[in-house]
Amino acid sequence: MRTGALYRIAAVAGVACAVILVFNSFRRGGAIPENGLTHTVAPFGALAGIFALSGLYLYQRVKAGTLGTVAYALNAAGLAGAFAIEYIRHFVFPNLDRSTVDALVAGGSTRTAFLATAFTLIVGALLFGVASWRAGAYPRPAVLLYSLGLVPGSLAGAVPEIVYLGGLCTAAVGVAWMSLALYRAPAPA
């Protein structure tokens, strides 16, 4: 498969990620009903984000340098953790009684894992933003929207719901914009 085709596939994954993030935000905000189908879709925003991020990084890897590589690794690890958390929230927690879920999230290793994931995703997104800004491969406003949106978008339960959901929607606009730029970008020689 040609490199240009791989970049376009990653770009489509980025748009899918954005659509799922906005869909999830509307669901969590109450505009879309909570049911088995809407819960099934939820984790796949982060999974699509990993594919998109890989293409976004690879396209700019030379200009992004070592910082870009470190940023990509942290951002991808954070997105993988976010996928795991969303999977747990939608496929494991509903099968447990509320007191068990509250106990797991309130302390111990589950809370530590959730916090470590949020920290990794925030640092990764911010560093990816810096590396992408410097590389200049994507529209800078898109880079800012993605990077800064993921800060509150990584803090479910730690910030007011509207701030969290606004962050997710902001990041969604950024990733969609960067993905469209990647889709339209000339294939490397």
C-alpha cells in the first residue's frame, strides 16, 4: 500500500474519532439517549484517535524531530489508556453495583491508573501540540484546538461536566481539522 493511501486512511480515522467524540459528548450531556448501542460506540473514539495520531505523527516525523517522537509515544499511550478506561466504563462498570464502582474509582489502583492515564494523555497532547506547531505541517489553530481541548477532555470527574465535554468537542474539531489537512496533503516523495 502506498504511503499516501495510509495517510488518507489515518485521516479518515481522525474524522471518525472526531465524530465519535462529539457523539459521546452529546450522549453524556443528555442530548442522545443512553442505551446499549450508544455505550458500545463510546470507546471507539479513542481507538480511532490512535490510528489518526499515528498518521498525523508519521507525516510530520522528520520536522517534528525527537520531541515529536516522545510526544507521539506519550499521546498514543494516553489514548490507549483512554480506550481502556472507556471500555471499562461502558462494558464492566455497568455489570457492577454502584458501591463497588464508587469504591474502585475513589481509591486504590483503579484511581491511580485513571489519574496516570489522564496525566499521560495531557502531557502527550501538549507535547504533540508543541512538536506539531514547530513542524508546521498542520494548521496551527487546529493544533491548538486538539492539544488544549484534550486538557479538560482528559479530566472526566475532575472538572465540571460541561468543561470536560467542551474539551472533548474542542479536541474533536482540532483532530478533524488536522485530519482533513492530512487527507489533502501531498504524498511524500
